[in-house]
Amino acid sequence: MQVRESLGLPVNFKTSEDGNSFVVDQQPSTEFRHTELSIVRLSSTGDGIGVDKLEDGTTEIVVVPYSIPGDLVRAKIYKKLEYYSLADFEEVISGGQARDDSLIRCKYFTKCAGCQLQMLPYEKQLLHKREVIVRAYKYFCNVSDGVIPEIGDTIGSPLEYGYRTKLTPHFDVPRNGHLPAVTPIGFTQKGRSFVIDIEECPIGTPAINAEYKKERLRVRDTIGTYKRGATLLLRESMEIDETTKETKKAVCTDSKDIVTEYVNSYRLMYPAGDFFQCNSSILPRVTEYVNTQIKLPLSSNESSTVPAPKYLVDAYCGSGLFSITCNDSVEEVIGVEISPKSVSFATSNAQDNNIANAHFVLGDAAVIFEKISTPPKETSMILDPPRKGCDSTFLNQLLDYLPRRIVYVSCNVHTQARDLAYILSDRRGLKYRVNSIRGFDFFPQTHHVESIAVLTLED
Ligand SMILES: C[S@@+](CC[C@H](N)C(=O)[O-])C[C@H]1O[C@@H](n2cnc3c(N)ncnc32)[C@H](O)[C@@H]1O
């Protein structure tokens, strides 16, 4: 939108309900054309956006993966959409100032769809991710000036590579039964739907990569037994010998296996196939941050002694990560979760960690308010929904309940910005003040950013 604006082109984009994509009225057309173009922006999906000057004097906007502002690149356009075209990256003719190709650690970078930013120094990745949040709020949260505070700096991951404690490589088996000489096992090629063979993934932990090697051999040896393709599961689990206190990293490959994770002094267990955050190195920073936000005094007045809320409702609580790590800030925690397995693990995780003030309710977050009896003025609420964000049924009930503080943790800042606009534009939510918004980088080298927004209901 910014690029089109700067070129004086129309920007009347419609977005899909989940805020993730633009709705286009025109069917895409196939167009194959090689071109050289300058990259002027980096999109929220981590792709370069370039302006292609055509011979007839018109300009076309082209999305070129693996490129950054300042690059002059060769690319092959393969699809024309209503507002822009998509291209395959071919090569860098001259690199932008920020590009440092010596940082690239994966030989499949520019083919695999997993990472987008390996050529960008880490501090610049963090600045870019802050910009993604700034733009998400600019374009998806249409509220009065001054309501959204300046976006804070993005907090980095202690590990920039070797951090992913979960990998899910896959392979396809042709339906006609004619197996290729070597079945590719790995990840999807950028812009395509087929799998490319990838032996290791440098953002995966060393333990995950070691087990992945074995799994690849096992699949290759037994490939004739597969009627269709499959996705492999690799999930790192921490084991501590209770007597010697020595730690060992194991890797679970069955979705029913039980994974153990330590976050500071808390031990959390969950089934390998269920949701859990996949970068352990950043979890102490994130959970301590969320806990600090819950403890903040209620008034913006520095000398205020009005204490923080006594109760915490952790909607979308999973196996209890925030309920457990933030329990010491409040008198009582109520976790809500739609997955029965996660609720049962959240309950046993609280027991294992000797936490008596947390209990967990099975249910849809959209209808939990009738089960919550804590006084809203003394209740903080953590929202950590899936990528699609909160639905309007949930947000309307939240606006009837009006918790004193909201800590909204999101893996999709576009739906978070949309949801904040819903809350802040409703007359019931007018008294919410947005205290802060900042990103946490759970996935270095990729375009993803987690965003945490904190809101307090003023008197
Ligand atoms: C992004 S995860 C967060 C989990 C947890 N906060 C954590 O960090 O481990 C979202 C969780 O919401 C749960 N969930 C999805 N839809 C839900 C709904 N309608 N009501 C309650 N929980 C839901 C999922 O099962 C998942 O555990």
C-alpha cells in the first residue's frame, strides 16, 4: 500500500476477515517474464517489494522473495494479481547496504519457504519486525491519533540459530506409485507446493537435527510401505536426572509422546502433538515480561498506589505456560482452553509445580464469561489466541465484562491490531488505555513476529 501510494496508484485494498491477505476481485493471470528491478520495501511476509519500470512507461509492483531494500535483483515474474505481481528470485545484481550474504547459514536459502531474512544482520531484522508492527497498527487499527502508543523495541531471541525445538519436515509419495530414485524429504519450495530435499535445518536445535538425520534414513529404508506422503514430527524434550541433576535433550517423534520443558524453575509437560511455543530460549524473557505487565499499578499516575488486579484469567491457556509462570502475581488464576488434553496437562503442570492458586476450565473462550465470577475491576486477562485472533462473540463478551487489564499476546499482529480496533472503537471499550505494544522475536531469520499489547481500563 505504501509503495502504491508513493507512486500515486489506487490503494483501495479489501482485506480478508482474518486480516492475513488482500481480497482481489480480479483472477490472477499467469505471466512469465524475466526482469531486473530495484527493491524499495520489505513486506510483513519478509519479501522484497520492487518497482518494475515497463517499456510503455507504466510501473508494476513486484514481490520478490529473498530481497531487501536497496537490492537490484533479477527475477522471473510468474503471476499477475490485481495490485501486484509475484516473482521468483533469481539473483542479486548489486546488494543493498544492509545485505550481508556471509551471514547466510543454509544452502537452501532462496529455495526453502521457511526463512526469509538470513542475509539481514540480526539487529536489522529486529528493526524490521518493529516496522511490521507499526504498519499493522497503521493499516489495521483505525483509531484516533494518539490512542496507539509508540511501538516499543522488539525483544530479540537469545538464540538466533539452533532455536527451534519443533520441526515438521514432510515428504510426498506419487499416487501412481512410481517412486523417484530418491524421495525428497524436507520443506516446501518457496512459491510452489512441492517438497525439496533438505538434510538439515540450521534454525532447528542440534538435537532436533541429529534425530532428523535418523528419521530421514528410516523413511528412505521403508518408503515402499507408504501409500501417501506424511509429515514427520520432531520435538525436543528436556530430561533431568533427578539424582545427578544432569540434563539431556531427547527428541520425541510420536504425537502422543510427552515432552518436558523447563521455563526458569517451572517444569511444564505436554503431548508432543499439541500446541507449545517452539523457541525455548526466549520463553524466560516473554513470561517475565507478561508477569511484569500484570503487576503494573493500575493508574498511569506514577505515585499511584492502586494495586494491580488480584485475579488472572488466562484465555487460550494451552498447557498453562502463562497461568503457571505468572501465578505469583495474583491470588487466583483461571485458565481456559478448548483442547481437553491441554487442560488436563495444565492441571497436572500446576500440581507438579506446587501451584495451588490456579485451576483450569475446558471450553470455548467465546463462552467462558458466564463461568467467570471474579470481579472485573480486579481481574487481568491474558489473551493468546491462534493466528486468526479473537472472534466477535468473544470480543463482545469481553466488552460486557471489561477486565481491568488485558495482556494480548499474538502470533499475528494484523489480527491483533484488528481486535484492538474492535475493543477501542466500541463505546463500552472507550475507557481502555493502551499502555504499550512491542514485539518479541520467537523466530529469527523468518518474517514472524509475536506482538504483546497491554491495555488498562481507566477509572
Ligand atoms: C497460541 S496458543 C497459546 C497457548 C498458550 N498460551 C501457550 O503460550 O502455550 C492458542 C491456544 O488456544 C487454544 N484455543 C483455540 N481456540 C480456542 C477457543 N475458541 N477457546 C479456547 N481456547 C482455544 C488452542 O488449543 C491453543 O492451545
